[in-house]
Amino acid sequence: ADPASQNALMSTVIGGIGGVLVVFSIVLLDKLKIDDPVGAISVHGTVGIWGVLAVAIFGDAGFAGQIIGLLTIFVWVFVLSLVTWLVLKAIMGVRVSEEDEYNGVDISECGMEAYPEFVSGRA
């Protein structure tokens, strides 16, 4: 379904729900100890999935078509990311130091926690 299939009010509701989902996704990834210093997984992954499904939930798009679209996007991104990752690993390596892994790359690269209000402490 195209993005224009929703009216302005429903688009606002869908965006508001996405805004709530991104916060909970950031907290969940932190609890799972997945280092996402810029929140890209939450913003583009979680909210992107929500946006695709919301068109079917609140609009006239077929749910099956949206699921097929999501799976197609996932496979495409996974394969391209894997190839890119393997090339980078072979050329220059992809690991940071153990200290940076423990503290989080957001601290070593930016000098601060990405979301300090959600960090309760380190294990």
C-alpha cells in the first residue's frame, strides 16, 4: 500500500504509536545488551515494521501483502548486510576493544551514553 492511503489523523496516530514503540524498543535492546549507540535498530527496524503493518491494520491494504513485503525487505537487507559485513571483516576487521564493548561504543565514540535516562547501571 502506498503512504497516501491514510488520512492525516490516522497518520498522526500511527506516528504517535511509533514514537512510543521506539522508546520501548531502545529500553528492550539495552536490557538484551545489544549495543545500538544511535538507536538505528529501534528507529528504522521496530518503527519501520510498525509502519508497514499499520497500513494493513488501519487502512485498506491486505495484511498478507504487507507481511510478504516485510519478509522481502528483511531477506534483502539481511543478505546485503551479511555480504557487507563479511567484506569489512576481511578487509579491516569489525571488532572494537573489550573495554569499548563493555562500556558501549556510544561512550568511546561520543563520550556519553546515547540514552542516559534509560541506563540503570552496568552489570
